[in-house]
Amino acid sequence: MVQVMLHADELAWMVDEKYLNEGPTWQFNLIRQGEQSRWMLQRYRYDIPSGTLNFTGEYSIDDEAFALVRQHGVKIDTRHL
């Protein structure tokens, strides 16, 4: 699912995800580079019954936060997209 919206060889990390019974929905946050090459935290919500992925916002993160993401986030393998 997540790999569908990423580009081949793009750097991206999953930093938070949770399943919610209402809906039901799956919420997750990614760190990836935005259009201006800044590292962005992007929020998404996937509505499971309808199969709809919704972008719910983003904000830039600083270098210190990005260093923590690289240490503790789950890197998404985009090598073979």
C-alpha cells in the first residue's frame, strides 16, 4: 500500500502507525522529502472498507528530528518499485 505512493529509490521511513476500529481505518505517518527537498512528516489515513487513501497533512522536521528518524524509524524499501 505505502509503496504505491513512493518512487523507486526514494528515502522514506514509517514513524507511526495505528489501526482504529471506527471505520475501520489505518493511520500512519511517513518521513520523506517534500517538493522543496526538506524532510517532511506526512500523515495519511487509509479507509479499509472503501480502499481510499487520504492525505491528512504534513509539516517539516528539523535535522535533529530527522537524525532520530534514521535511528529509530522503519525504513521502507523502495529499491524495486
